[in-house]
Amino acid sequence: MSDTQNMEQAQEVQHSPKFEDIKGYHDSGFWNAAMVKNAVKKKRITAEEYTEITGKEYQ
């Protein structure tokens, strides 16, 4: 494996187990930002993932 490939793998973000599901719900319009925020409160995703999904800062 090249150094570039090693660096790319090291930079991959580890998401919470439910991240892809919740992102899909939001992107499909099934969930709004308030519902995604509730997932943060229930510790299903992180505040950073909330921002990644919604494009809004978690408050």
C-alpha cells in the first residue's frame, strides 16, 4: 500500500453505528433537524455528526 493510501485510510472518519441510518432518514425527508437533535440527546450520534447531517451547528 502506498503512503497516500495509508494517509487516506487514517483520515477516514469513524461514525456512530446509527449515523448512516439517521443521515438517510434526514436526507430522504423522513426526519427533520429536531428529530436528528433528539438522536444526539439519546446518544445515538454525536453533536459533530448532527452538524455533518444537517449542516447546522448543534446547540
